Amino acid sequence: MPRLKIATWNVNSIRQRLGHVRDWLQAEQPDVLALQEIKCQTADFPAAEFEALGYHCAVDGQRAYNGVALLSRLSPVDVVSGLTDFTDEQKRVLAASYDGVRVFDLYVPNGQSVGADKYAYKLRWLEALRETLRTALARHDRIAVVGDFNIAPEDRDVHDPDAWRGQVLCSDAERERLQALLALGFVDVFRRFEQPENSFSWWDYRAAAFRRNRGLRIDLVLASPALAAACTASGIDRAPRAREQPSDHAPVWARFG
DNA sequence: ATGGCTACGATCCGTAGA
């Protein structure tokens, strides 16, 4: 089992957040950093900036919305975009292997509101994800599934569970689909370790939500059984969220091996 | 008080996020 620090960060535009990401890479030295909402075409991704820091880039971008990228110390192997048997114009999934560890970078659809067309798309998308991961488990022992899941797994992942109950990101149907991933054997490694109460990974830009710690934990690191057994630590780094012009998400990381 | 803020791509507002 290689020693790996794997992290995920929804950066809400890589062009707006280039300085923050560069600083965080240098400070935290992750082996793999999965980015979501890069919001640029693949050709416009600032790959040279990261290559200068010693990172390889695998990118699946699109104009204005969505877009995912994997930054890594090791060269990515067997890079695959998208879910299997699910046609999608939206760039939300990128997978690659590093020293025998398969990493899936996900930007799960937001869903807008319960009952909306986008919500139905989100649920279908999560069902296709389950099939993709079920197939992957048959091929790979060590799998990390990381990203912006846009689902708060439990009430303790929500600053005000009563206000959020039944709302998008917290609805039973969404949580059931997340549980269906865990039922495949994946582990939410953050909860394998002692964590502060009210640990969140996203805070609304509005109403001073970060200062008041009114957030949700919706960015996750899931690990297959064999990889979870090698997990030694996991956490959320709130520091970048406290900076000027932050992403609304914080980086979430886990150490393996 | 059902909003608040930020980014995009188009303009000076609409779409989207969560």
C-alpha cells in the first residue's frame, strides 16, 4: 500500500481560485487533489501553473459550468471521464489510477430543489454512479471516491437539521442513494476518526454563514474496504475558506498507508 | 424578512449554485 494523501476541493472557478489552490498545494503537499467546478474548458485549465509545482493534471472541463480535474504527484494511469452507460453533457466525473489506487473525482448534481427536473436528474445520476462503482469494485481493490457529493449524509452534518429537513441536499431520497453507495462497502472515512462537533465543508456566501459556522458537510472521501483499512487520518481544512475571495467549499483530505 | 453572495457569459440582467 503506497502512502497517499488524497484531497478534494470544490474551487468554484479555477481561474478565480488559482492563488488559493497553489498556496494550498505548497502548504499541504497532497499526493492527489481532486477539483470540482473548475468552470473552464479543458484547454483553458492552468495546467502549466501546477506542473511548475510538480503536479500532473488530468482535466475534463466545459465552458462556464461544472468541470473536474485531478492534480497528482504521480502520473495518472487509465484516465476515464464520465459514468458508464449514462450519457451526460455535463462534465462531472473523472477517474484515474495512481500506484494501484483508483480515484474517482465527482461533482454530484446539486438538484436545485426537491421535485425539480434537476432533482430527478440528480437521483438518476446517483443510480448510474452506483452501477459505475459496483463495476469498479470488481476490478480494483483500492478505490477512493472523492468530491462534492451535494448530500449531507446525516443530521449531524447539518448546522440546522430542522430547517434543512426534507430540503435538497438533505432529503431522504438523496440520503438513501448515498447509503446505497456505502452498502457497496465504501466508508465515509471522515467519521472513522474523532472530529470536532459541527464539522462542515460548505458555507453559503450569504448572511455571514462561515463566521457563524452555519454550514453543511457535503464534500466526502469514500474508501473501498481495502483502502479504508489503510486510512490513518482525515480532516477538513477551514483555513482557505477564511481567506479573501474564497471558494464556498473547504478542502477535505484523508491519509492512507 | 424566503433574502442575503459569487461566478459565469451575456451585458448592466439572467442562470446557477447549495
